[in-house]
Amino acid sequence: SISALLSSGSDHKVNIYNTFAKEKIFSLVGHNAPVISVKWVENTYDVFSADSLGIVKLWDYRNWSCIQVD
């Protein structure tokens, strides 16, 4: 298991950083507006992101794919 930090911003991406190695692991790309919220659901493989247009995406941490858009 890794220790990770999620960040989001005006670049329309969610960035995932390994806090031990202090390096970016991956960027989740797919929003068409600034990402204003991101949440990793504890004890799951789920990452939720929401943008300023109200689009919410569900991502699978195991393969970094978007599995649902609302």
C-alpha cells in the first residue's frame, strides 16, 4: 500500500502523488472544467472528482479509468 495525496485545480486534472517518494504517480484527465473537489473513498478503489460545471466522475484506482460520469 502506498501513501498518496490527491490534488486538483484549474488545469482540469486530478494529480496523485506518492508522499513517500515525493513524486507524481499519475494524472486523471477527462474533465472539461477546473476540478474543484476530489475524494478518495477510504478502504475502496474509488476516487471521486467534481468540476466547476457540476460534472462528477468516479475513477477506479486500480487502472486509473473513469468508470462513471454523472
